[in-house]
Amino acid sequence: MTETAQKPAGELESLDDVALAERMKANRDRILRELGKIIVGQSAVVEQVMLTLLVGGNSLIVGVPGLAKTLLIRTLAEVLDLKFARIQFTPDLMPSDITGTDIIQDDPATGKRHMVFSPGPVFTNILLADEINRTPPKTQSALLEAMQEHRVTIMGRTYVLDEPFHVFATQNPIEQEGTYPLPEAQLDRFLMQIDVDYPDLENERRIVFDTTGTEESKAKATMTADDLLAAQRLVRRLPVGESVVEAILTLVRAARPGPDSGELGKLISWGPSPRASQALMLAVRAKALIDGRLAPSVDDVLALAEPILKHRMALTFAARAEGQDLSAIIARLVAAVE
């Protein structure tokens, strides 16, 4: 019996789904080609951002300034022909600066005043929350309802956001003065943590030449919002074999303190909720889709373990004092599943 025949979670509905999967693979190649005109290297980061979009989720992007985080998200919005908005998070930012607010307007016909809702930058398709940890928790929480339910509630009225809607939030891992740590409830709403590292020598050489010349490259739109929404629906229909499901559950449960994690559990202060299992289930399906496969494998689970789990775990004080590293702990959990 094949892997996908073992109690598959999800099922392709027709040959049209197979054709759509093939078109998604072709679209991925076109997206990468257009992004390559602007973004040099960072293939793992680009893939994880694309997975976030295919899953319909949000991601936290962590990296020092100057690594093209903003440029990547803005360019991807252009390639997908989606509306883009950027908010620079600062200590004095108010929730209404994100969601919008009611304002008083004069009616020229009657001369009377009335309240009119003025939408904030959250009413877009892709929202970049730049340096999200530089604003107080009250303002950070203004994004919670939007990220989870794709709507905002203002003065007792609910406004539904346009679809698709995604939040990409950035953090600087070094400069922590004047920052406010994101609460665990908000961290859990990010599909994954995307770590952006320095480019290697050859890519940095290319960056130096490509960005200091007289001509500026332009990316062209290759997909539409409807194409992306269709791909998101397809992701949820891809079958998942029982062995993949077991790998997801084993990995997530082992990342929590308790009997399922054995000796490693003594190093973990708190671990991922069932939302991490859901995130892994969707992310491995999306990875299979962009790789041109119709079902995910256990290898996909292992490859996505760190970005899915890293921001959903914390080490104990004793483990940190011993110099334990969260990435190394996750690597040991992955090795136990292999």
C-alpha cells in the first residue's frame, strides 16, 4: 500500500486539481524568475515566504537591517499583483493607526456632520509590519484579530478584510533596547519564523554590482489574487499519508515539556500548541505543491520543523545558563524522528 493511500487527510477532487497543481509549479518558476531580478540569493527565505502565502498564513521575519526583507515582500506583492502596505512600528503608534478610525465629516448637501470610517493600512492584501516589537503590546494586539480572523472590529462594528490577506512582521535580532517582546499568543499566530542571514560572498558580490549601476531591474506580475486563492484551496485538498501525520504529531508533542519529550523535555520551558501541528500539516502540503508533487513526505516535515517550531518554544533558565541553543534542541528532536 502506498503512503498516500493510508487514511489520507484531504483528497484531490478531479483531474482539474492535478492540472492546477501543474500550473502552480509553472507559476512558481515564473515567480522565482521575476524575484531573481530584484532579490539575490536567499532561496530558503523566498521559499518560506511563498509557503506562507500558499498556506494563507502570516510569518515573522527575523534579520539584521539591510538584508532586503522589506524589498522581498514588496517585490513579491508586485509579482502577485496584490495590494501592499507597510507600517513602521514605533513606540507612539496607536491601534487606530493600524486598523483605521471613525472621523467626522460635513455633508455638503445637508450641512450636517456624520461619522465616516477611514480605513487604516491593514485594509490591504500584504501588510508588512516593520519592527513589530518596537510598539507596546496594546498596539501589537490590534493585529491579532486581523491575523486570525481577517477582520477588524472598531467601535462595535466589524469590517471584513479583503482576501487574500497576509501579515509579514520583521524583527531585528540584535538591537533590543526600547523593544517589547511579542506575547506568546501573538507569536503562535505566525505560521513560521523566517530567519534571514547574511549573503555568501558570491551573492554579496552580485548585490554590489546589481544595485549600484545605472539601470534598475523591474519585476512583472505573473499571478493574480484569484490564482493565489485557488492555490490556497488546492493546498488544503492535497492528500497526506498517515506516516506524515504521525511524524508531525510525534515532532510537535516531543517539543513540549513532559513525557513525550524524554530527557529533552527538561530543557523546554513551554512548547508548541496544536496550532503548530496545523501549521506543519498545511506547510508540508504547500511545499509539496511548489515542488511539483501531489503529496508531502516525512522529509518535508523534517525540513520545516525549525521555522514552524522555533518561535513556539522557549528553553528553561537552567538550559539557557548551560548555553543550550533552541535550534540545536529542535535538530535533536528532528533526528529522533528520522
